Amino acid sequence: MAKDYVIDGEVKLLYTIGELARAIDKQPVTIRKWEEKGVIPPAKYRDGSNRRLYSAEQISGLRELTKQHIKQGTKTPDEFINGAKALFL
């Protein structure tokens, strides 16, 4: 469930890595591996415990990109990588 966080003096509704993973039918470890390999940029937001946080826009965008471009056990296509990078600007 999303929670309000104060980021740079502004309140933002953000989601955890577990919530992102559930939204795209992946495990949190997959999200971390994608980040390590540069498939998605590092999380733009972190909480006080350094946990990754994601906006609703990032989650809905990654959900759509995953539906369009990711199949189980296949190479991650450039369209997914480029689309994911745009979500984290």
C-alpha cells in the first residue's frame, strides 16, 4: 500500500519495491538485478532506511512496458530498457 513520504520538502505518494514487483508479476530480487544490470535506472527515491521507493507513474509505466516487451526467460529488449529509463528521469 502506498505511503506518503517527504522528499525534498514535498509530500509524495510512493510505493515499495515489493509493491512494484507485485504490480509487474516479478520478485523484488528481479527488480534489484535489473537495476544492477542497468535494465532500469536506480530508484529515484529512497526512504530513511535506504529502501527503494517508486512513484505511481513509474509503476504503471513499468507494468505497461513489462506487458508489451518482457516474456518469461527471454532477453530484455531495448524498447523496454529505453522506456524504463524515460520513466526515471
